[in-house]
Amino acid sequence: MADTVQYKLERMIDELDDLERKGIFTRREIAEIVKQRRKFEYRLKRPSPLKQDFLAYIDYETQLDSLRRLRKKSVARELEKQGDKRRRNKKSLSDFAGISRIVDIYRIAVTRFKGDLELWFRYLEFCKDKKNGRMKKVLAQLIRFHPKVPGVWIYAAAWEFDHDLNVSAARALMQNGLRVCPHSEDLWVEYLRMELTYLNKLKERKAALGEEKENVVHDYDMLLDEERGNDDGSNAGTEVSGKKLNLFQEKGMSILETIYTGAVEALPSSFGLRKRLLEILEATGLAHSEEMRKEMLCDMKRDFSREPEYWDWLARLEMTGSKSVSEMRVTLELPQLQKAIQVYEEALQFVPSPVMFNLYIKFLMDAIAPEGENEPSKVSSPTEDYIPHLLVVYEKADVVGCMTEDLACQYVSFYLQLGRFDEARKLADRLCSGKLSDSEKLWILRASMEMKSFTDDTSAPSKDDLQYVLGLLRSALTKVSLSKAEDLWLMALKCFAKDKKYLDKLVETTLISVAKYGGSDDGFSLSSAIVNFMLQKDGIHKARKAYKRFLALPHPGLAFYRHCIELEVDLASVGDRDCLANARKLYESALATYGQNVTLWQDYHKMEIKLGTSETANAVCNLEGLPGCKSSHEFTVINWTRS
């Protein structure tokens, strides 16, 4: 290793002497350069050099070469002042050695990390920036190692087309890429863009030079003959020359038809490819484009009539005038909206699925209440006439059995947005009694809707109303897990806060739920929420009574123990000795179940050090006989306290 590194450093002598002779670097700076290069060379000669080693060496050499160029300009200005222009412009070994060294490092790096495409493209960008004549060779190596990567073919063809100005080579690369990767959408699209771009350049050349249009198109036909094997190219140019239509538009349409046919054969099930090709057609003014557009739309309907995405795209295409279907604008025209609705109605005949109904409803919601209009009832545009139609679509989804949990919640919420609470209430009741009786979201929505109506009402609810809501809440909680009903429980506590009788019944319901599901050590804790509510409403005595009832249940959870302990410790820290005694009892009860939890022991000891005495703190270390308390954990606590 040392001999190899020394040999490479000795080969740099001429370059370093040249740098010193020109006055670009001093001898001390050159010694530092040699030191750094030796360090990097040793890294690269390790049995398993890292990619970062190569990149660090490249970055160092790049910065060094930039500094050399700056120093050279400074020296050149000094020579110009002295009148020595010939020495100022003369190039020598040091002007090329830095770039050559970086290229060598890249070459070794890509040889070792052949599969790293990022490194390959970094190498290519360096060669393209420095124009050192190695692009073709590096591109050939990259294609040989990664022929299945479409981006490699596209990059190579783009370089040939844009920088080397070799259209034939670019076309050959694209066609070879399509043979190797026929299922790449990007390759087909970029190939079409390249051919149309070249045709447009020929058109601009004709306009600039005033050449005969037959000659220019004939030249293009000759270029395509070899690759496409088309023997009728020259005859086609002669036939088109007699027409009034622009020859370039005709030729562009011919290219698009050819590539479109090949792309559809290679990717018959790619809807995204069809959309991209149609966008290219609409962006270019080719001859007979309307006929070609209709043909492409017919093919898409034939191949994708069972895809909801296709129908949604087609309807929005009717809305946007076939220019941009990514977003539907706020300004709507009713004739276009009616056409889009007809498309969706036809779609429901082909694809009566929940996804299709969801897309249809989303479209109508965007039309009725565009972005920034959250209340459909406040919409004053002509599109408000479609609100009844939207309700009919919801009803149709329910009738045909496509009403999902999300659609049902949207259906009820839409009635609420319209301010029709009674109808929303009846609908939620009907849906919860039908096929969606197990829907957690729907039950939560129904119960929260009922309780919100009471909390928002200034008058006190009647006993019958409270009894109804309590029964509804109990029904909902049999369907919904505790972790998903946090907002529902908090709203219920707020709803029943003023009525002790029903609040007690609610607490009984919570005891049943906690006994069924157990305590939660992460996320929402219903028992902790009840205790906090009792503490804020009735004080510590009611809260203590509540948490004792929860702790009597099986598996209350360590998190709930910690919550109760924190509550008692906070009060004990202000001088309440009874709270300190309660905190000790809670710790002992928790350790009886969770004796293997070292953190719990440590927290217990910290509390005694802070609020207790030295005797009680030492007693924590000497506790014995608790179920679940292992000797190894006692030893851990003792060692921790001593440290």
C-alpha cells in the first residue's frame, strides 16, 4: 500500500514544480497539498474504502483547482502589468492535472460502486461541466451497467440532442431504450417530446433560412428512413406538398400516431401514459388534432371504462375545456357542469362502486362550495341548484349498497352544513340501525351531534333529553373503543356536568368500559379524564373517591397509577401530609403489580427524598416481600441511590 501511494505522489512532482514555478502556490502550501493527498490516497487504498472517502477527495481537489484558477488570474494580472502577455496566456501541465486527477478518482469510485446511480450522474455532470471529452465514454459505461434504468437512456439522449447536437444518436438511444425498457412511461413521453422538438427546430430553420419546405421535410424523412424502416418517406413528402395544410403539422401528427400506437401496445393498462400523451397533443398545433383527440378518448373509454379514475378525469376534462384537469377553478359555467354530471351518471352505469360515488360527490361538493366557501347554505351562485342533486346521489349510493363509513359521515355532515339538523338526526339514526351499525365514526358523529345540540342550547335540557343522550352514548360506547372515543367522552362530561344524577350514571358507564377494555398506558386514558374532571368540579375528595373505584378494577394501568400519584404528590408538596400518605399507598399498590419497573422504584425514592425523611427514603431501598419485586431490581435501586 505504501509503495503504491508513494508512486502516485511521485508522479505529481512535475505538476507541483510547475505550480511553484508559476508562483501560484508557495513551497509550504505545496507541502500541505502533498500531506492532504497522501492522507486521501491511503484512505482509498484501504481494503474497503467508503464512498465518502472518494467524495471527500473529489471535494478537496475541486476546491484546490478553484483556488489554483483564482491564483492564476491574479498572477496573470501581475504579468500583464509587466507587459509579458505571452507568459500570461501560456498553458502548462498544472492547468490540466487537477481535472485529470478528479476524473481518475471518479473512475475508480464508479468502478467500485457500480450500482450507485447518484455517483454516476455526479460523474456525468462533472464531465459535462468541464467539457473534457469523456461524456460519450462514461455514458456508454453507465448504459452497460444500468440498461434497465429508463432515466439513464433519457439522460444520454438528452445530452446527445441538446449538447452534442446529434439527433440521429439521440433517436437511436431512445429507440434502444424502448427496446430494453418498453414499459417505461417516461421513455415514451420523452421520445415523443424529442421528435416534436426536432421537427419544430426544422420548422424554425425553414423560416429563418427561407428554404423550400419540400426539402426540409424531405430531409427529415431521410433521417427517419433508416431508424423506422419506412420506404415511403420521400413519397409522403411529395404527396403532402400539394396540400394546403402545413407539412410540419402533418409530419408531427404522423410521428405522434406512430409513437402513440407503440406506447399503447407496450403499456395497454397505463392510464397515466394516455393522459400525458393527450396533454402533449393538446399543447401542440398539429394537423387533424381534433380527430386524433377523439380517437385517443375513444381508446381510453374502451380500455378504462371500469376504472373510476378515468371517469373522474373525463368529467373534469369537460369542466376545464381540455386544458388543465389538475384543479377545477371556482368560476364555473353551467353547461360545462351539466356535461360533467352526465359523464358521472354514465360512469355509475359502468362502475357502481363506493370509489366512484366518492369521486362524484367530491366533484359536486367542489362545484357547490368551492375552495374558501365552507358553508354550502351560504353559496349564492347558480350551482346551489345542484344541492338537491347531491342529496339524490347520496341516496342512490345508499340504495345500491355503496354507502361506506366515510360516505355516511359525509352525508350526515352535509345535512348539518345545510342547517337541517332534524334531517341529519333522522339520517344518522337510520344509518346506525342498518348496515353501518358497527361503524365507529358514524356512532361518534351521531352521539357528538346530539350532545353538541344540548351544550350549544342556552336553555337547560330536559330529563328525557338527558336520558336519551345517555342511552345513545351507552349504545355508541359498545361499538367504539376507548382509544377512539376521547372527544366523545370529554363532550359527554361537559354535557352532564350540571346534573349529578346523570353524571353518576355516566361514571358508572365509564367503570364498565374501563373494566371491559382495561387501562391505557399510552394515548387517551378515560379514567384519568374522569379523575381530572372530578378534581376541577368537586375537589380532591371526590377525585380521590373516583380514582379508588378505578383502581379497584382489574388492570387499571401503570399510567393511571402514575397520574394518581402525581395528583397526590402535587398536593403534598404544598404541605398536605395526608396526600403524602396517599401517595405512598399508591406507590406500594403499583409496585405490587409492577415491581419489575425500575423507574417506578426510582420515582418512589425521589419522592421520599424530596418530601419524606431519610428513614422513609432508606425504607424504600429495604422493601421486601412485595409480589413481583425481584431481588435484581432491588439491587438496581440500591445501587442507583448510592450513586
